[in-house]
Amino acid sequence: MIYNPDVGTFGNVYCRFTILYAGLIFTIATMPLWLAYIIPDTIAIVNGIVLLIFSLTWLCIAYNALSNFYLLQKGPIPTIESIETTRKRKFKHVIIVPCYLDPVDVLFDCLGTLMMQENVENLLVVVAFELKTPDVLLKQATVKAAFENKFGHLLITTHEVLRDKEIPGGCSNKNYALHQAYAFLKQYNLIKDCSVTLTTCDTDTLFHPMYFNTLESVYNNDNPHMGEKPKMCVYQPPLFYNWDLDQRPFFNRITGIMRSMMMMGGLISFNLNPMSLFSYPLELGLLAGFVNPRYGVDDIIAKVRWMCATNETVPVCLLPVPCISGPTIGTTFMEEVCVYVYGCVYIRY
């Protein structure tokens, strides 16, 4: 397998697509105000057209979400070509579970759902701590004592940010953990005669008990012939942000529902980008040098990196198995303000 090391550099701090996107949203949101001075006689028509476009877009997203929700009820059906491959192919699944400020009980809930998988012997679980994690040694010892013999393999990594090559955040932590996992696979020759998938998630992810069975079925359908280059794609399960959602304030519940619909009807259906929890072949990770450690989160930038590395479209494919993710905003209005204004990311569960 081809392995491309990370040779990137830091990007321009001021010239970023996120800033351009924020400017676009601001321009559209304030359009009724400044257009009223430019075209006062036709502003109502323009506003009506803009509202119509947004309404049709949301109707399309809602229709796609319902269609994908229907596919969740069916599950993947093995194709005739993949039946023989299903009997022969062996899998090794690498799961990166990052942890920084999250409470240990949240981490344990996530790891507990991995213990519920049918073939836990196929799992290489990597619990990725940051060096600056509070009580990191105690947390590592607690995780090791509780889960040491519960999976096929368990790795506990500690990432120290290299300021000349990385920035603090989920990307650099996951990138380090992925490199450690790949080195472990090579050291113990666990890649031979196996199809390897990489899965990254958030600490507050709850896996469906059939997650990796479903992933294997979809992978076999997409790659029915043994020994060939796998389909370069990313498998995205629908996420439902309903961890204790009944205990959240109304704006949190609304955001959770809208994010779930946007994922099923927008991100997946329009091949935009993966989010939070997703899986992909090891070969794709190697071609891209895994995750860009100079970004904060790996959702959008991951797909951009994959497409640049492969020089082809990398589709976001529906993995028809629902998973649960915790709300990413505060439990009160003041915590919500804290998250967006002061950058506090610690959420109480």
C-alpha cells in the first residue's frame, strides 16, 4: 500500500474558505437591509425570490432525509457478486476515540457501545488522549483496567502538540493516533490478508450494535472482488443528536433535529462532507497521509485532502445504520454563549 507522509505547511491565517463562507452568510442575512437602499422599488420581489430558493432547498433536503430514513429500515442487501467475497474476506477495523476534556463516564459509554459489536476481536480501538488532558495518567490507567481485554486490540496514545507542524485540536490528535495504529498493524503483521477500515468519532458517540457488521456488508457490496483497489469513498452513518435531548433547552432540541435532517438530506445526499463519525478504507487514509494536523476539525478538510490525494471525487456514501451523538452546544443559554464567544468546549452530561 502506498503511504504518503504529511508534507504540508500552515495555510494563510486570513485567507480561508471559512471566512469567505461566513461573509457569504452575513451578506445574505443582511440583504433586506442594504438592498432596500439600492433597489427600493423591487426589494420585495428580490426577498421573495430568495425566500423561495431557501424554501425549495429545505424541501429538497427534507425529501432526501426521508428517503435515507427509509433506507435505514431496510439495511444493506448483499449483492450476488459480493456473496462469495463475504465468506472469504477478513476485516480489521481501526477505531479512533479521542478524549480531551470529556468526563470519563462519557468515554466509557462510547467504549461500551464498541463492546456490544458482534465481532469485537476484529476491532483495534485507539483511545487518543492529549498530553494536556487533566489527570491524563489516571484516566489512561482507568481505561486500561476497564477495557484491556475487551477488544481484539486496545491502544492508548498520548499526543503532544508539535507547534512547528500542528495546531491543538481534534485533527492533530486523531492524526497522531492513526499513525500509531498503522505502525501497530505493521509491527504485528495484522494487515496481511485483511481489509482494513478506519473509523474516527467523537467521545460522545454511541455506536449501533450492528455498526461494523453493516460497514462490512456495504464494503463488500462496493468491493465484490478480492485483491482489487477498494472504492475510495467515505461511509457516513446518520447521526441523531438525542443523547438526553429531553433534558435540553428548546433551542438545543431544535438544533439537534435540524442537524440530523441536514446530515441525512444534505451532507450525505449532496456528497458534501462527512461529520463527527465516519469510516473509510485504510488505502484512502494512506494516500492522504491520514488527517491534516493543521486544522481544528477533520469534517470538511478531510474530504478536500482525500480528493487532492486521489485526484478524483470521493463520494460520501450512506451507511444505513443509525448512531447517536451528544449535543455539541451548551445545556443552558449561557453555556451556549460561552461555547461560541469564549471557545469553551466542555459540555456537562
